[in-house]
Amino acid sequence: MAAGAVAGTWVLVFSLWGAVVDSKNITARIGEPLVLNCKGAPRKPPQQLEWKWNTGRTEAWKVLSAQGDSSDSVARILLNGSLLLPAVGIQDEGTFRCRAMSRSGKEIKSNYRVQVYKSPGKPEIVDPASEIKAGVPSKVGTCVSSGSYPAGTLSWHLDGKPLIADGKGVSIKEETKRHPETGLFTIQSELMVTPALGGAPHPTFSCSFSPVLPRRRAVHAAPIQPSVLAPEVQLMVEPEGGAVAPGGTVALTCKTPAQPLPEIHWIKDGTVLPLPSGPMLLLPEVGPEDQGTYSCVATFPVHGSQESPAVIISITETGEEGPTAGSVGGAGLGTLALILGILGGLGTAALVIGIIVWQRRRRGEERSQKTRRKRRNAQS
């Protein structure tokens, strides 16, 4: 009687602690005990029954009889014929069968399909973005769930609504890893979004883990609310540097990665130009009146206006051989060469004149000496 009472107590305790039985399909939490009842088995020994199972622990069907070793740490038969698994693990998933013979001689078979599970903790969004740019693909964060079995699924939500990857405005990259020792899963889900230009300035993103077993509600991570910034505006100029010869052409392009393009207006020397909205400004046949400082302003529906860095348009004179105005390499060198040529010519002329004058003076002196000699000879 005492043994029967003890066995009944064990069955009751383990039934409360163990798995939830649904017909012949059983879902058991990993690490907890599991008791499988053998239908039709006499409640008191002697019993005629046989348990066998085929799980991840066995290569084929393994048989355990009521007269077997009751010290088996994996599974053992209780006094009432039930099968006890002290701590269910992943390797215990499989099929369990019991064949019993009642005292009246009737044979009854029981068949159970056991699945195990482990629920992870709350998922977490790691590396959350504090700021994302409107109209530009931006990483929101990575949702991580660790320690689940089976793997389960992760889902993203925006303002409470599910986000579905569409390859355009929403991109989700998932990765599932299994621990080589515990067999538990870690799931990672990276979210990339392209916020709409007219969207909320502080959207709410969240992720949730949905278990495969048992059927329970999803577990949600703490939400994040990044700020949505206006995209950067850049101003490109051709020719590069903004320097152009008189009569040349300058092309200014206002670039922003936002789609669709916002309204774009042009500014020169601090004054808005009376031109239609457009991303390009063309200046043909540039003259002195076109010189100045230019910038563009992009106006976004929610984020206001953003001005690009300014560029300076200037005019430079060029000749066939390069610059000719205001540079040493052009007209300066030509002028210098001309001056040196003139100075060289004047020096040569002065030298020739000096030689001629010296020769004339020398001839005059020679004639004077001859005249004086004749006079001396005549007097003598």
C-alpha cells in the first residue's frame, strides 16, 4: 500500500511539472521531468508491460521492461507502469510506445509522439540607430533572440504594424545559428528601411519572437524611436572649380539621394533666382553678370529646407597657349621678352656707334701727327 501511494504521488507531481498532453502528441519543456502513462497497465505489480522508444538517443527501437534496471538516469518505469524521464532534452524527441497486458488478459497499446521546446528570454534590439535619413536606406538595428528550441521566428513592426521585406523600402537580413553543445538556437534579424519624405519624424520600431512550440503569444523587445533627418544636399559644378572662359557654359547640379526628388530652388549671392524648381541650372555664354556665389535649396515635405554648400563661378581669360591675362606665364613673359629685346638692341647700337667714334678720333689724331711732322721737316 505504501509503495502504491508513493508511486501515485510521483505520478501526480510529475504530471503537474511535466508536459502538456494533447491526445497522443506531447509537448515538454526542456530540463523538466516527463511522465508517460501506460494505458491498460495494472496499477499494482506484478505487471506485464513493455516500453520501447525511438529517439535521438537511440539508433533504433530501445526496449525497457518493468523488470529492467530502475536506476536508468535517462528513463525508468515507475511502480504503476508509467515511464519517467527525469529531465527531458532535445535528444528525447521521438516516439514512445507501451504494450501492456491487463489482469483480464486484454492487450492495450499506447503511442506517444514527444516534442520538446525551450522559450528564450525577451528579444533585444542591438546597435539601435538614433538617427536615420529620409529617402535614404538606413540601418535601424539588429533584433537578437538567444536560447530557443525550436528556432522560432523574428518579426519587425513599424508603429505597431508588421514590416514585410519588399526589396525596396524595407530590407530584412536574417541569420540562424545553433549552439554545437546545447543545440539551442540564436536568431538575428537586421532591418534596413528607407523612410518616406513625408513620414513621421520619430517612428517606432519593435521586434518580436514567435515560438513554434508551444502555441503562445509573441514576446516583444523594447521599442526604439530614431529621429528621421532630411537627406544631405550636394552641389556639383562643371567645369570643376567653377572657373570658365568668357562665353563658356557652366552646369550646376543639385544632388540629393531622396526619392522622389524634393522641390529645388537656386540662390545667387544670397538672393533666390526667379526660376522654376529643378535639379539643374545651366548658364550658357557666361559673362561678367554670371559671376558670383551659387547654392541650391531642397525643400522636403516634413523636414523643411536644407541648403547645399556654395560654389563660386568666376571668369578667366585664356589664349591658345594658355592664360594671357594677369599671369606671368602669358602676357607677362611676352612683355618681358620684348623689353629685353629692345634693351639688347639699344646696347648693340651704342657699342657700334662707340666703335665708329673711336675709329674716327684715331684717324684724326693720325692725320694731325702727320701734319706736324711735315712742318718740322720744312723748318729744318
